Amino acid sequence: MINAKYIGLLLCLMLFSCKTHVEEQKQLNVLFIIADDLTTTAVSSYGNKVSQTPNIDQLAAEGTRYTKAYCQYPVCGPSRASFLSGYYPNATQTYGYVSGRENIGPDRLTWPQLFKNNGYYTARVSKIYHMGVPIDIEKGSDGKDDVASWTERFNSQGPEWTAEGEGELVQGNPDGSKPIRGGNVMTIVKAKGDDIVHSDGKTAIQASELLRKHKDRPFFLAVGFVRPHVPFVAPKNYFEPYPHKEIDLPYNFEEDWDDIPAKGINYVTSKNAQMDSVQKKKAIAAYYASVSYMDAQVGKVLDALKKEGLEDNTIVIFTSDHGFHLGEHEFWMKVSVKEESAKVPLIIKVPGKKPAVCNSFVELLDLYPTVAELAGLSYSEHIQGKSLVKTLDDPDHKVRDMAFSVTQNGETFLLRTDDRAYIQYGEDASLGIELFDMKKDPEQYTNLALLPEYVEEVKDFQEKLKEKLKEVRSNDLGIDY
């Protein structure tokens, strides 16, 4: 017969085991991986049949892949400031190349800072807050970082456009006579040497080392890869799968710009960049090569996570700060709020959760409350994102009925619903409007906004925008609007 003393001891052990299990559940690690300027249209798990992204695809097969994720500002600085602070750009009026700390003040906790203040080791490797690419990467400098967010910070210096190899400038170089140059231009370098010559290769090594070093304590590790941001620099072997002559250009037609407001013509176009069809193909091929190089580095970090036995207690997030135009509408780069620029890949893998595809609208702003909730951390009630935790168990759960993104100093707006994309230039719409049927016209070729049969629908969207801006600006930041 089992005596009472033995039963009591057994109960104590069971209670201790349960308590320990709960504590372990609350101590989930976070591995946040972000690419720079990566559009969904260049990721094979999002439908691209040419670009090769096996490591991102594997993560997508293991986690929840979000098909309708949108950034809040399709430019590096304000996008990152938004999701790291937890506020919309229009709430804090953060539109430039800053960290965002300047406008939220010292007392509000950023996403990684919340983890730091709760006993986590927090580190960033390379670009998380804004860094100038290529200049801060060439210098190995911090960029517009937020010191309060991190326990440690690591920069990954690289040669960028000065790397040895075969170089070519395909922007503003109509006859091919100009030499390659730095800056925010489409310079291509098929570089000599291996992965670790360049910034992202060094980032993968550093991130992997930090996983090994800090695997026995809770961590929030943010890993920022700078490719495929221009310049398109990668070891030469990554270019081999993408001969430019085999690249198909997106469909365009001469009258496409006729119904686009002047404010909606992107800052870099095939016209002002003086690109011929060969240069366009070379740019797309080089972008894909840069994506493949970045994807290989993502694989190295995920391999390190697995080798260190950390997969079962680490949340993994992969995304980009915004998208990138690859010649659609003859547009290049980011800034516009058309689909290729505003939409982002987003994958979240959580231990114990089944793989899934979620078609709800979500925003990068939602990452902060989602990961905090998963880790069991309390966060400010003023954070403007919405938790995605329910989607991890029920991918059919609807988080938002639309996505909201802004650009051009917060004065150009996107409301993206299931059926429509509404773009308004100027808060009073004085600079133009666009309305697209995203079921029949997903490439956004035909602007319906000025057709008489859509007058009432446009009015409805204008009211929705007013309501959204009122909601966004209703916060405790003490800003005088």
C-alpha cells in the first residue's frame, strides 16, 4: 500500500513539473529575421517559378505563411520604426530615416526593449532599425539604431559595390558607358570570393555564433540581412541560375500611366532610369541572385538553430521591411503603395503549432503584440498592432478586414480590402485617387476611381480613410495634430 507521505511527495513533484513546464512555455526564445526590400513576387513559396528560395520555403512549410501581409510605409526607415515601436507612422509622424525613438520618447518600450526589460538577452546583428545601404554597411556603422533596445549590437561590414568582380550600372546608363557607383542605384556586381566576403555572409556567421553562445538563457535575436537591397551584389555563383536573356519582363502597355495621378508615378521608372529591355532583364536577374544569396544565409542561421537544439523553444519570424518593384508599370524600387511595393512576405513558426496558410489581412505592426503574447509578456495598451496568436491555431481567423499603408510623408494612403485597393493622394484627395478591382485586375492596370458608376464606392472609401486616420491618431503620444 502506498503511504500518505509517498503520495504527498508524488503530488509535490507533479506540481513542480507542471510549474516548470509553464515557466518554460513563458520563456520561449525569439529569432526575428528580416530581409531588406524583399517583395513577395520574388519568393517561390509565394508563387515565383524562377527565383530560388529553398530555405525561406522550408520555413514557410513548417510555420504559418501569411498571404496578405502589408508594411505600414514602403521605405526602410519609417517601416522599421513603425513595427519596432508599435505605432503607425501617422501616429508618431515618423516618416524619415530615423529609429522612431525621436518621436515616441524615452519611456515607451520598443518591441525588443520589452524583452530586454523582462530578462531576455537581446541582440541585433546588422540592419534592424534603419541603416543606410550601402554607406553604413561599407563603414560598418550603427545607422539610426536605438541603443535602449539591445543588450549587444553587431554590425556586418562589407564591400558592397566596391567588391571585386564583374560590375555594371543598369540605371541612368543608357549606352552602358558609365562606371559602376554606390548609392541607392541599381549597380550589379557578380563578385569574386565566397559568401563571407559580404555583409550578409558575416551576419549569418555572427547570428549562428550568438545562438550557440546564448542558448542556455532566453534570447531575442534580431538578424537583419541587407540583400536584396541595391546594390545587387552577391558571389558570382548565385547569378548562374538566372541568365538575363531568359528573364521574362512584366507585361506593360504604353497607356498604362494615363489613369495614374502624377503623384502615383514612382520615383524610379524605366523612363527616368533610361533602362532598355536588356538592362531591365539584367536588373531582375541580379535581384533574384541577391535574393538567392540572402536565402542561403537564412538557411545557415536556421541550421544553427536546429543544431543547437533550439527549435522546440524558439519562435521564428521571417519578413521584409517592404516590397520592391521589378518593372511592373515600368516602376522600380519601393515607395509606391501598389501591391508589389506595399505587400511583404511573412512567416511565423511557433513550437507546437501546425503548419498553415493564413489569408487574413495582417500588418507588420502586428508582430509586436503577437510575439509578446506568445512569450507571456505584458505590453502597453496603446500599442496599435493586433495580436495574430489566434491565427496560429485557426488560420481562418480574421484579424483585419483591410490593411493600411502610407507613403510620401504620410500623405499618400492605401486601404486594401479583399476586393479592392484604394489609393488616395493627399488627405483631401486633391492630388488624385485610384481604385482597383483586385479580383479581376490584380495587376492594377485599370483605375476605376473616376468612372461614374464607382462614385459612391469612392465616397465610402474616403469615409473609411477618415475613420482610420482618426483611429490611428487617437493615442497617448501627446502630439499636437
